[in-house]
Amino acid sequence: MVLRVAVIGAGANGLCAARYLSADPDRYLPTVYEQTAAVGGTWVYTDRTGTDRHGLPVHSSMYTNLRTNIPKESMAFSDFPFDSSLQSYLSRQEVLQYLEGYGAHFGLNKYIQFLTRVEAVTPVHYHGTVRWRVTLSDVTAPDKQSTELFDAVMVCTGRYSVPYVPVLPGTDRFQGRTLHSHDYRVPEPFRGRSVVIIGASASGIDLCVQIAEVAERVVISHSNPPFMKLRRLPPNVTQAKRVESIIGPNIVRFLDGQEFHADDIVYCTGYSLSFPFITPDCGITVHRGRAFPLYKHVINTTYPTMSFIGIVHLSLTFPLFEVQVKFALGVLSGRLSLPSKAAMDEEVEEDFKSRLEAGLPPHHAHTIEPLYTDYLSELAMAATCKPVPQTCQMMATHSFFQMFVDPVGFRNAAYKITGPESFERVPLQRIKKHKSAL
């Protein structure tokens, strides 16, 4: 029997799901639902913020000059390499072209229904089995709805589209501008201004460097551990502890006692998990950035024919999506036997507890660091597929820490794989000098 599988979202994870589902046509028939008119998910840039031309929230968090913060050598799908002539750190346009090429190479577009929004997913019981009723709407005519029945659902909507903005004491007193990184596009609006950036992970660091090029002064506020303290910052940037409160129309006070006049506050505080189409009957709870119970962060323990691809955070993204998809398909085919629901739920709780014990806050329940390598290995072993090469993980980790050591210049380098567990990072200046000598 051919299983009908609904894939929600045509970003990198949805394309990966469609690629492996469509590779086994005797077993699976995928239908991918994408609410925009293009593949690529968050990699599809738009100047618009807020809502798109159809009145839906803008999904993409891309900004104009975005480049990847890990090298291409560590982030490709296993069977579709990046063009070797490209620089290690790719522009957003190059990543989107890669995903478009991936879809074309594997003939995925014929499985995608564009401008189709999933409104609801509900389990339906049929003689001891579970199928999925998917309610759909036409984005161009929202009143036009339909339903389809599927044997399985793969949720591939990502985790970087619904901004998380913490409530700070005194926020209502602030009379300057506020912005979440989701709505940032270019630095020009901050020219000559005093800016507080809250958060110093990838987007916080990037926006800090870009805004500092035009702003009078920037303070980047964070609670990173000492080994993640930023170095070699632009001269008009200072660091401060977390924001304690806003004590006046434009005054921000930090936990270390510093006070700063701010014209603007930019929140680089991450994203909330959001699956508005998941009905309560699905058995999934989303609370404080955690979706549970999900076995291995993928399988709905109540209904294992529902899987979630790509909700983990701080990972290699594309290679991880591939391993998660293969794991989910192993479960769906029956090739992989799952533990009992009780055993899976217990493991889910133990996994969450291990993250809390590692010092991660509850809303980082799906943050893979510092347990990333173990997670990848366990998942690949369970899926009986090739693990992500150790070199890829090592390069990504190395690049991640270079971002803190040299926020301005860490991308001025090229990576080269030199062995199963070795790589070389060469500064671009050295490469240019070498070429000029030839």
C-alpha cells in the first residue's frame, strides 16, 4: 500500500522530506503544502515586514546582507554538494539558489502545492488505525477551504518565524523605537543613533556589527558565559550584562549597574515555537519554547505517524534535517521499532532534564548544544544511516566560536576538509597573497 504523506512547508527541511519520500514511490506519495509562492522557507528574502501581500505574517527572517555563520563545507545535504567555487561563507542568495537547485535536481516541485495554507491537522481513527485530516485554504482566496486525508504528516515549518520578545520591567516607559531581529533588513535606519541590542548569539552579533557601521554607539547586552564573551568589537560597541529594567523614556539599566541612553532597542532574543494548525487532539503541547512529547525531538509519541523535522536549535541544519527525515521514515515504514509510549515519554523527560542540568533555560528544550554530537550519533544509529561526518561537526563548532573571537572578520577565511576528522581554515588574505604570487 502506498502511504499518502502530508509535508507542511517547502523550506530546506520540507524539501529534504519530499526528496526521500519521493525516492520510494512504491511506498510513499508526498504532498507538500507551502503557503508562499516559492521554495526555500526562511531563505526567501522580502523587504516587507509584518504581513505579506496576502495578509499573512512574513515568514522570513532574512536581512539584506546576511551571510551564513558556518561554512558551506559543513552544511550541505549528503548527496548534493555546494558549488566548490563558492566562498565558504555563503550569501543568502547563494543558499536559496542551492535549495532551488536541490528541488530541481530531485524533481520535487511537482509534489508542492504553492499558496496553500494548512489551517488544521487532526487525527482521525479508522478501525484501529490513525489517519490525518488536513484542512487547507487557498492563500489567494482564504474562504476557499478543502480537506484531505493522509496516512502520515511531517511538520516542516521551521522555528525562526515567530519572534520571542521578553517582557522587561519598565518596557511601557520606553519612548524610543523597538525592533525584533525578525524585522531587521538594513542598518541605515540606525544612522547616528544610540542602540541597545539584547542578545549575543548569531543574529545579535551580526546586527551589532552591521548597525555599528552607521550608529553613533551600540551596547550589546547578554548573559553569555565567559568563553562566549565577544572580542575584537568595533570601537563604538561596548558589552553589558542583561537588561535589568528601563527606568525612563530612553534610559536602559543593566544588571552590572551600567545605564545607557538608547534611541532604539533591538531584540535578538530568538523565536517561539508555533504550530497553529496542530489541534489539541494531536497530543502535542507547546509551552515555553518546548514541543512535547517528541521522541528524539522528532516523533509524536502519541501518534508516531506524525513527525517534526527541524525544531532543534544550534545545529548543522541541512545535514541534521536529512538524518531526522531518515529516522522518521524508518519509523513510518516499520523498519524501526519504537519503544513503548511510556518508555519514549520517560526518555523525553530525561532529555529535557539533562538540558536543564547542563545550564540551559527551559525555553532551550530543543537546543542541541552542548549535547549535539551525541544526539546526531544516536539518531543516525537509530535510523541505520550514515552519520554526519565528524569533520562537518568540527568545522561548524570551530566557526561558531570564531564568531565570538572575531565578530567582524571571522568570515574572512576559507575552510578545507583534509581528512575524516580534520580540516584547515585559511585566512582569505593568505589565499589572495598566494594567488598573486603565481
